[in-house]
Amino acid sequence: MTAVIDTSRSPRARLRPVPIRSVRLTDGFWEPRRQLNRTVSLREQHAQLEETGRFRNLRVAAGLERGDNRGKIFNDSDVHKWMEAACWQLATDDDPWLGERVTAILDLLEQVQEPDGYLFSPFIRGLRGARWSDGEAHELYCAGHLFQAAVAHHRVTGSDRALSMARRFADLICATFGEGRGQVDRPDGHPEVEMALVELYRETGERRYLDQASFQIDVRGHRRLGEPYAGWISADYNQDHRPIRDRDRPEGHAVRELYLMSGVADRLLELADPALEAAQLRIWEAMVRGQVYVTGGVGVRDVSEAFGRDYELPSETAYAETCAAVALIMWNWRLLQLTGEARFADLIETGLYNGMLSGVSLDARTYFYANPLACDGGRKRRPWYLVACCPPNLARTLASLPGYLFGTGDGAWVHQYASCEATVGGVELAVRTGYPWDGAVQVEVRSEGEFPLRLRIPAWCVGASLSVNGAGASVALEPGTYAAISRRWRAGDVVELSLPMPVRRLAAHPGLLENAGRVALARGPIVYCVEQADVGGADPRLVQLAAGAEVAPRVRPDLLGGVTVLETDAEQLLPDPAWEGALYREAAGVAGATARPLRVTAIPYFAWANRDAGRMQVWLRQRPGG
Ligand SMILES: [Zn+2]
């Protein structure tokens, strides 16, 4: 099964995945992006892996070149993640170039791997240090990415080559880490190996990989990593400050935290653990209550890349790393498999269309690391980074995207809407939709049989309606649930789902002081922003919407690759000249602001920074009352 995570035999999974291979995206929103991922991103990222010495480090470790190990100590992970992305892409696309590159990487990695299975280039022959000597060296983090790549390779090609390499390294890790005499009894500084070990267990049936994942989860939180960044980063940075079961909220480095939670969810799909499950849900609920940007971005602090306090969600200095949005999607995907609850699929949708997608340019050549919700100008995506976790993370998510649309388990589940033909647990479906720009979704059932077809009604959607073969159906269509249509289906039956997409003006909790008096515009799953280029060069921070003014969607095939924009009459505030040179003034003497009329066009947040590097604002001022 070519699923991203294969819960088909997981005893506690409510849902089963649908193989990537069983979903053929047709035209629409995602397929052109997934093809650009293959034809542009993966090719240019591969060139970066060479130019920036990632492959060179591996050749040196293999003894094929002389030299030292350079760059960030976790650079091997970029190669592994690229390989994983290439494999998922190969699940549906015949691309000999990609296939050859994957084989070449395997050739190289096999030469790097030591006789006992060890495979981490900085510590081979002590190039940069000794094995297992440094919890912050990302040794197991890189191993985890290797395991995920190997599982993807095995699922897509059927070859044991990468999987056996991964197993040899995993066996060494299982023998090395534990509470026994002479074993290493600490976690890795950067979680990742937990979810990868569970997936390796699923792929091989080897129980010790699941046990090692459990050990890695349980050993964390006892301060065995010490405080490697003491003095400038708090002790919760690597989640080793407190056992997960005792925690109530997301803490520390956001990507580390959500990778850890993904591993926890994977373990819970295999093993019952009420205390761990309760803690995980407490952490999820606290995150949603006070620590997620409206875009699905997470991680507010740019020093420690960390979660903050409740309602600490600054727009301009938001960190919201692309990898954190990917991690949010991964965690919620696992929670969805565990529970079948639409709230997790809703958050996946928010992350996919906003916080993750803003990480890549429309031409698929450049990337954001941080994804702020306001910008004073000057931000540009870049083709690569010294720490290049985000580009291949985007690539593997886009490559595996068809696997995130459906599920099975007491019927056929449609989690996300995209035009495609799919086989969902033996049921043939064809989906036609203009989503996310249009909420009309047509699902044609091409199989016979009696089963529930479950369609997600997004939490943002009020007033959904549904018909089967043109006749209204008496089905509950509550926002934030799955509508279940149970009947004896005949091939050719057509379900028409209408998800109204009025423009929404979202307000933030009063505790989020920065957004007081401001609204964010959204339509369907898309969050909007105002860029300087669309308001005649005005400063978007001084754009003020009128509370009662109509905000109208308009289809713009000519703009930003084809988007639906939002248009409204608004105004531009003109600061009183008396403010010149003054930071503070006696409030009683401050005149009401003057303003001039301004026609405002808001664009999808994901498409910002694709023209000039001007100012941008998601949360817009709104004039009270009129
Ligand atoms: Zn990243």
C-alpha cells in the first residue's frame, strides 16, 4: 500500500488510508502544483543538494572523496527527505530521471553505511564527533528521515533495497538505546525517529521498532539531554523538561513538538495508553485555543522557533515555519486516522491552503522558512537555505498529497475536496469541483453496493446542501462533521454537495491584543491578505475596511496563476501631521484620523510575495459601526 502512513493493520485506527496510487488527480488546484513539484522543485532541490555539499558529505563519509564534513550537522536529512518526496511522486508519475536519482542516492548511502548498520555522515570515522555522543546532533532525527524515505521506496517500488538498509540502522539503534546496562538512555534532541520507527514497524512487522519508538517517547521529559542552549533558550526547547503525560499545552520548538506529537499519535494508533492519549488531546486543545495562527501557522518566537503563551500570536514577527505547518498536517492526519473526527481534517485543510502553501512560490522555485502574517517590505522567498528543512518538507507533502484526500472505515470518507478519480476501499469515485474557489462538489459513485459515503462539512461552512441524483437528501449537514449518506449505491449515482462560501470577516479573541479592532478576510478555506501592489502603493497597515461594506469575490484568471480575489471599497488612513516626530501625545489632543477612499483588492495569503517584496497585512483595521 503506497500510503504515507499505513494504518491498515493498526488495531486502534478508526480509519484506513487510501494509497496515493489509488487517487488520480485531474485538473484543478493541486495537480498543477504537484506537477511543478516534480518538474521544477525536485529538480532544483536536487541540484542544491549537490551544490551545497550535501552529497559531498556522503561521498566523503563513504571514502569516495577526501575531505571533512561540512555544513549543518543534520544535512543528511535533506537528502533523505528529497528521496522520500521523489518516491511519493513516483507512485503516480513515470519519471525516469527521478527514478535514476533515487537509485544513485541508494548506491551512495549503501557505501556510507557502516558494517554494523550505522549511517550518519558527520560521525562516521569520527569526522565531526563520536557516535551517540551528542543528543543535539540530530543523529536519530536523520535516521528517522532515512527510515521514512526507505518505507516510501519500499511501498512504491516493492524493492527491499532501501528498507533493508533502514532495518540495519534501526536494529543498531534498538540495540544501542534503552535502559539496560551500557545502553544510551536519552532521547534525541529533535523528535522524528518516533513516528519513523512506528512506520518501519508497520512496514516490516518487526515489534522492536515499535518498542523503541515507545522508549523514545517515554524517555523524553526527564532532562537527560541537559540544557544544551542554556542561557538563551528555555529548557522546554527540545521537550525534555517534563514527561508528555504530565503536560497540558504545546511547548518548546514547534517543529520538534509537533513531530513528537505525530510520533505519539502513531504509537496510540498501535497501542492503547489512556494517560498518553488524554495528554495529547489536552495539548491539541490548548494549541487550537491559543497558539495557532489563522493561517494554520504555528510557532511564534523566532529565537527559539517556539510556541508562546496563549494569544501570543504577533503577525509581523511570526515565525510560523513552513515545516511547522507540515508538522501540523502530519499530526492532525494521524489524529484523524485515530478518531475520524472532522476537526482534525479541518485543521489539515487550513494548513494545506495557507500556512504550508505560502512556503513555496507560485513558480515552485523559491521558499519561505518563516511565514509571517504582516510584512513591512523586503521579504523574498529563497531557492535554498543553510538550514534547508523546509524545501524538501514541502516537496514530500505535495508529492504525497493524493494520499490525504480520502479514507475508509465504515464507508468511504472524503476528507479534502479536489478533482480526481479514486478507488476508496474498493469503491470507485470521481470528484469534480472548482474547490477551493467554488464550493460546488460533485461526487460520482461508480461502484455498486450498500455503504455510507461520508463527506466533510468544513467547520467554516454554514448552510451546506446536498442532493443525490438531483433529489434532496435528508442528511445532517452540521459544520465540522462528516455528513453520512447511507444507501444502496448504483454505478452512476451522483451526489451534489454545495458548500456556500460567503466572504467571512474573522475576529480574534480579545486576548490577542494586536488584532483588536481588526479582521481577517477569508472565503472557504482560503485566508486573504492585502499586498501593497493591490492598493496603489498604500501601506496595508493603514487600510481600513468599513464594517458594512460589501466584500465581493472576483475570479481573476490573469492574476497570480489564477485566483479568486476579494474586492471592497475601503479607506486609507492619513496620519495627522502633528504625529510627525512624535511617538506619544496627549490623547485628548489627538484629532480623529482623516482618510481617503481606496479600492482594496485582497489576494490569497498563500500567493503573497510573488510580485515585488512590498508590504503585506492579513489582519486589517476595520472602522467600527459603519
Ligand atoms: Zn523547516
